[in-house]
Amino acid sequence: MIPVVGYEGAKVAVLGLGRSGLSAARALKAGGAEPVCWDDSEAARDKAAAEGFTLTDLSKQGAFEGVACLIVSPGIPHLYPKPNKVVALAQAAGVPIDNDISLFFHSYATSDWERFETSPRIVAVTGSNGKSTTSALINHILTEAGRPAQLAGNIGRGALDLDPATDGEVVVLELSSYQTDLARAMTPDVAVFTNLTPDHLDRHGGHGGYFAAKRRLFAEGGPDRAVIGVDEEEGRYLAGQLAMGNGDDRVIRISSGTKLAGPGWNVFARKGFLAETRKGKQVASIDLRDIPGLPGAHNHQNACAAYAVCRTLGLAPRIIEEAFKSFAGLPHRSQRVGEKDGVIFVNDSKATNVDSAAKALQAFQNIRWICGGLEKEGGLDALLPHLGGVKKAYVIGREAQNFALQLGGLPHAVCTTMAAAVAAASEDAETGDVVLLAPAAASFDQYDSFEKRGEDFMAEVAKHL
């Protein structure tokens, strides 16, 4: 645990008692603060009470008298589409609003660091797609290289649940737009922007607000090095804003599919090969084509980002390449779960939007595509150009019929349930086919999370193996 500093003896309100909220309450208490907690869920309140935390209904008038700060969990809106009632009361009372990520950045460094030979570093990763894989890959490479590392944030542990820093350690934080949008303090040593595609638009008041939330990690954080994906206009704009000139190697541009040129520091992947260039010359190359844990162009972009970060941390290309080969990938993200009679089964339940589903579809050929669920804003039109490798779609979800109507002339079956979809796809599949779950939709019409959906897919696949 990282005890929170700066609030000793102060009353601090905590709204939302899930993983990050409880973590923040514990760390505040460890730092000498007096957390007062609230959650609309009775079960969450009971869990906090069992740990001895004081419960106060923060939605009541006068609840913020004597409160120094309100710590808000990521799922709770603070601005769009409209502020949560408790947040609005705090704002009216002039109480600062913050989150656990900001508390971590305030509290991670201690006087113990003066004894370290090498100061700990913080790498923060944000973007629409690939954050989790990139963060986990960076952590894997560091660990394989013998460097002490911890992984936290939007993946794994909460940031305040990390162990205190050790000499030369690297903390890798995956940060969502919900986290970067609200944090009052962010000071990473290295910050990564993977890409930007429309998502969470209602929460950020539109596409511009969504980009602005991501951009805060760089504008507010002032990292020593910025690794920027430049395959979208926003990334190119951000890289241009941060760099003092085209040879400024504090900004490392990365791309999947585009050869990057110029005197700066570039890492790009084309036709399955990763290349690093500096001052206009290639300095390293890695063949990514046969690395099982990194299939497809989207994972090659993740590889470029992780490679760039690890190079800034002093690792040699050959060390990074060896670690790539042993990376198993993450659950529910292009996860190979089985093979039978030449048919491969792949779980990409994390493909909850059109862009991430398109990237999954481009990674394979001869696809039996399981798709559908709670459709997101914008429909499926942007996905249609990427269906060339799909033999047939098997549509799940409560609105499966409506989802199927958007697939044009693509052969499809309306299956509704995962069990029916896996059974039908398995029966139709031939040697060389890939049965791919890449829903292009949220899971909440049938499942509590994309993880539960992926687990159901794997359970049904197991029956056919």
C-alpha cells in the first residue's frame, strides 16, 4: 500500500466503494486522514463498514462541512452527461474533487528514495485501444529483463495498492480517460498515447472532450518522454504540440502500417517487421510475424509502443525481442483458447467497439465471426470494409436480429446465445478456419462484463474440444 500524504488529520470523502474507492480509503487512513465513505450500493457500504470505515450519506445537505477533498471512483460522472448529485454538492461547497490516481502521484515518492542508486520511474499508458496489452507487455519485458516492475491502474491492482518503491523500480500504469480526466496531479516519467477512436463520448461531451481527457496526461503531466501513436490525426497533433522540432527525441512517434521518416526517434511496424530509426537511420529491426502473443496489426502497434518505452528505459533491442517471444497475451484480447481438427478458437471479448473489432478481424482469415451485444453509438458502418476475411457471422445478444440487419450481404445466423453461436460456428468450421469472438458491442445486455462474456465463450468452446 502507498499511504496518502498531505491529508493527515483531515476529513476526506470517498464516493464509490469498488476496487479503487476502497483502495483509496485504506491508503488515506494509512496516511493519517479520516475517510468518510459512501456508495449507493448497500452491499458496497456493508463491505466498507466491515473494514471499519465511517459511512456518511454524502448526498445529504451539509455532508461536506469540514471535508478537505472528495475522492471519486472512475465510474461516477463528474461533468458529462451531468455531474453525479454528490459531485454537484461538493462543487457547490467549494470542495476539491480528485481521484486515486492523483493521490498515487502525490504520495509515491518518499524520503527513502534518497538512498536509492536509481530513482524509480513511472510509465503511464492511455489511448482508446491497446492500453492493457501495451501496459502488460511493458511490464513483461521489464520483468524478463530482470528489472523490478509493478503493474497497476486500470489493470491489475489499484495504484494505491502497489508496494512501496524499490531501487530502480518501474511502475506501469494503465490509465483510462475517466482517470486522466479527473486527476489533479499526474507526473509520469514516460507517457504513452496508443491511438484514439470514438468511445465513451457521452461521458466526455463528444469526441473533442474525449481527446482532451487523454491529452491531459501529457499537457498536465509533463513527462520526460512521450510515446505517441500517430496513425490518427489526434496523435499527429499531439506529437506536434509536444515536440520542439522534428528532431526532438523526447517525443517518440510510433505507427502500425506507416513507414515513419525524419530525423526524430521513430518506431513503426510494416508487413510484420518492427523498425526503430533515429536521426534518419535504422538502428534495429524485429520480425513480429511468428510471435503468437502479438497477432495482427493492432498488436504490432502495441509492440511498437512497448518497445519504445523499454528503449527509453535503457533496454537493448535483443532483450526486448526475446521478451516479445514469451509474451502470452492477455485474457479476452486475441486470446487463443484452443484448436481442433485445424480450427482455431480465439477469444477477443474485449473488442467492445467497432474499431477494436475491426482490428481483430484484420488479424485473421477464414473467420467464423461471433458478434453482437449491446450496440454502441454510431452503428456498424465503419466495420463493413473489414469483413473480407469473414466467411459467416453468428450473432448473439438480445437485439441480435437488429444487429444482423446491419451486416449487409454477409452470410449470417441469428443465434442469440453464446452456446448456440459456438455450436453453429463449430459445426460449420473447416480446417484452416478461425472461430473468433469479437463482438463489436458491449456485453451488458447479457453479461456483467466483457470478461464474463469471454469466459462463457471459452466454456462453450471447451465442450467442443
